[in-house]
Amino acid sequence: MSDGTVLRGDLVLPAGEDGQAATGRFPVLVTITAYNKTVLGAALGEDEPDYLVSRGYASLTVDARGTGSSEGTWDAFGEREQLDGKEVVEWAASRERPWSNGRVGMRGPSYMGINQLFTAALEPKGLEAIFPQVPAGDVYRDVVASGGQVDVGFIPLWMGLVTTTGVIPPAVTATDPESGLGALLSHIYGAATFTAPLLLDALLGGDAAHDGQFYRTRSPLEVIDRVDVPTFLIAGQQDLFQRGTPLLFEALQERGVASRLIVGPWNHLEGSQGTDLAQAGHGTLSELQLRWFDRWLRDDRGTRLGEIAPVTYYENGSGAWRTQRSWIDDRARARSYRLSGDATTALAPGLLTTGRAAPGTAQVPPVPVSGLCTRSASQWTAGIPALLAEDLPCFSDNALNDLTGIVYETRPLKRAVRFAGPVNARLFTSSPIGGGMLSVSISDVAPSGQVTRLSGGWQLVEQRRLDRSRTRYLDGEILQPYHPFTRASRAPAPGRVVPVDVEVFPTGARIRPGHRLRIAVQAFDVPHLLPSLPDLPGSLTALTLHTSDRFPSRVTIPWLPRRAG
């Protein structure tokens, strides 16, 4: 790199029938990983290894600075790592590489997908298309601190993975001991000076627990207005970055950048591997990538990309794949369901209604095991629990967990209700000390009583302030609130009834006739979230929800009329 640090990568070239590397120059596909190319290089982002290489592409997989066999200290998505991406692409595009024709694409999921966006924003010479799977848009709101409370499900797991694969002696140690041992020592130093202190600071309520420049630097949405290369995005409705990936697509589409979005029913592992992607109707992950890169790196106009709608998404409840021109369909309308009357648990639910709300209250008890065995628990540990115990009933039925909070639901629907996009829950709330967290789930309740969780959202009461300039509205109703989550935006309101807008992450669903739409509210969501030390007292006190004309608690969905889709 330009600062003298050595990054190492593995290059795979097309081979002739004799198994020897084919001669000539090829378009190059670059992947930059923090997960040690030697350990997990081929385990993520491919459903058929070397599929693209066997079709005439060179593949270059590089360990990010401070990871794997690369020298330096890891600083996840920091400015220096972003610059590394630009320099790696330009190195691969250089005519000095006898195997490169100067045209480069990038691919890979998760960390590798985020890296693509930062690299593209720096406009490296030779980069012509990218294919990010399940990338973050806003790392603070997407995953680090959902609703302002600290993620202790995925973040320690992720940092532990990078740290563990980083302290394995680099593969180059045997041939270059000086560089290999130096890299290993710098990786250990990075774990002690970056990873551990960051987690501890967040749990103690320090700067890492609040949004600020650290997270802005590492959020692709902050630079997406500089990404101009064609971009194909894969998102999952049970993914870690369920919220952020669609926002990235919307920002690209608004500026006219050639882009596509497929949103499947996937968790993070499934979205990373392209599990059952062919069901969306556009081929397997490898086939779809080949079409994308053939169009933009080989100028092949026979790839039929025009047949792929801007947005393709899986509709929960019907199992159908729907297409739209935009993520929030231009025919969508705001439909609000009011919380009505008193409520306790799912055994005595309150009413969700489009009519007038009866006055009432409901106590949200502080139950520290809420969320323990749910779709949320699996989602926020990257889908690993579902992989290990996919038949566990609580991953498909939220009924038991809903007993740990309060519930409101509609009467059995006479007509199907469809919606696609983010959801807002505006809940008028009070607590003795003005703190606590609202953990909200939106579910489909079948006539059998099975509760299928569609999506969730979380919000600290003290962090309820809105940035209205960045809040999304539909027909005058808040659809996607934006909270600053800074130290200055904290606003405890002991004993007062205040409106709290809870951003429920986006999904697509059809609630069939005879089914019910449900909102459940708890005070915890473990193992996903844990209150920081300053927030702990508020989390251990009961919250009260209020419903009436004066306190119009409600859930607002982007409703799709029957003619839509």
C-alpha cells in the first residue's frame, strides 16, 4: 500500500484443459475480507466455487489490513482501510498485471459487501461494477445499537471471529517469517487496543454507545452519493442489515445509478451464501453474478438484465415473489391501526383497529428473558441458532415469547392486507424514571394460534427525539423515524406520557383473511440487546402504554391496495 504496509491475496486464474493457468488477460473480480482468506476465503459469498473463474474471470481475494496474512492493525472500515480498497483495485486493474485486462468488479457478502461500497465511493480506476450481498447502510442503527441499546448478540460474535482468525499464524509465516510474525503481533495488538476497548466502552455507556463520527465514518450511507458504478444488492428480511441494504438501493436509484435489489426471506448466513436465491426467478447466485459482470465488464448485452425488475422481494404469508419499481411502491398508502383499550399478555390482548381507540393502559413488565428463543434471537446471532436447531418450534412460533409482554391484535381479517417496507409504531409511554426500552414485534397470527414474527424494532424511551429532516413520512404519517442517538438527544421524562416512535425494520407481507395482525411489546430482547450501565435502572422498571384519542398509540404500515402488484 502507499504507506508501505503489505496486504496479501490469493489469485485464481482460469485454467486450460491441462490444468495450467490459461494465458491472456481477464476481467478481475476482487474481494477484500476480514475473515482470513486461508480459513474462510471460499466459505462466504459463493454457492459454486470458482464458477466465475471457470468462465473467464480472474479472482483476487485479499486479507484486509490487520487480518489474515496482511500486515498492519485492523481498524474496521476506517479511512485507511477504505483507501486500501481503492489501491487494491487499481493494482489489479494495472496493465502491469499480465493476467488483467484492466476491467475490475467486486463481489462478496457482509464485510466484503460493505468494503465494496467504500471502495466504489473513492472511484478507483478500472472498477466497473459491484455485487454486494447483505451490506450495512448505517452501522449504528442497523446493528451496533438497535434503538440505542447495545447489540451483544452479533457484535461480540463478529469481532471475536475477526480476532480469532486474525491470531492464527499467517499462511506466509513459513516462507517469510519476519513479515508473518510481524503481522501476527500487530493483529494481537489490534485486538487489545481496538476490539476489546470498543465493546467495553459501549457497555459502560461511553462514546461507543452513542452515534457520532466513529460510526459515520464506517457507514456506507454517508458515501453512497459518490457510488456511480452499477450495483446489484442482495438483502434479507431476517438479516442483520435488514434495515440498511434497502436504503442503499433507494439512494442509488434516486440518482439513476444502474442498480437492482432482491430481498429474500433470509438470515445473514443464508443471504451471504445465496441460499435458494434461484427461487426469486433470476438464477442461482453464481448465475446472477455472471449475468451482472458479463454485462458491465464484458459489454455483453445478451444477459437479459432488463427482465429483472428494480426490486424483487419475498412476500411473507403468501410465499410469492413480488416485483416493484421502487422499494416503497408509489401506490403504497399509509394505513394506521390504533391500539385500543386495556391489554395484558397474549392471553388478554388489546385491540388493533382502524376505528376509534377506547381509552386504556397496559403495563410492560421488565422480563429479562424476553426474546430468548425467537426469530429475533436467531437473526441477531447471524442465523447460527437456526442452522444448529432449525426445527426448534420457538424459531417459527412467537406465541410463547409474546406471553412475556403485552399484545394488541386485529380481529380476524375479512380481506387480505398487504404491505412492503418499513413500519412505525408510535407508542405513548410513561415510566417512573423516564427510561426503559420498547421492544416491538409485528406478527401474523394464524387461526391455529401460531404467531409468525414478521419484523421487529427497538427504542430507548430516553432517545425518542426525532430528526424530522431525516424522518420518512407517507401521507403525513411517520413511516420510518430517524433518532439522533447522541448524548445530547437523551431526554428522560419521569412520570410523563410521551410519544415514542419505534422504527420496525422493513419487511413484505400478506396477512390472509381469517388471520390477525399483531403487535407485541416487551422491555427486553435477549440475546440481541443489553442495556448499557446508565440505562440499566430504566430497563428494570415497568413501562406503561396509553391508548385513547388523547394518546393515539398506533402502528402505521405502507399498505398496498389490491391493484398494486
